[in-house]
Amino acid sequence: MNNLDLAKQDMTFDYGERSFALRAYRDDGSWHSVIIENKTPLRNNLPPTADAAKCFAAAVAFVTAAVDAKGRVPVAKTAIS
């Protein structure tokens, strides 16, 4: 049986009038992000990072770019490549 090496860190992020929950979790040595707004996970194509801080920074950049680009349109309806 493989030894699971999982860790997670959570953070909240408010941007404008919107609130987001961010989670960074470690899987197989890399950190991955989950972005949630109003209980809805948002799709993102962010690459894994080497540490949680870089993971959170990428998630915050994703959210701000999506909100700024789309204005009041829900981020869940957007896709940033």
C-alpha cells in the first residue's frame, strides 16, 4: 500500500464584493489548487506548484483576472487559458 503524503492549507480571499475560498493540497510532491465561490468549485487549469504559497498566489491571480475580465459575470462561467 502506498504511503499517502497529503497536506492541505485553506485561505479566504475577498475581491470586490465577492468572497472565495482557496485550498492548496499536496499530492505526489506538488501543490494543487481548488477555488470555490458560493459553494461552487471553479474550473481552473492552474499547473501544480512547488509550495503552497505559490499555489495560493496563482489562485489569487486567476480569480482577479477572471473577475476583472468578466466584471459581474459569475467566475464559474468563465475560462482562462
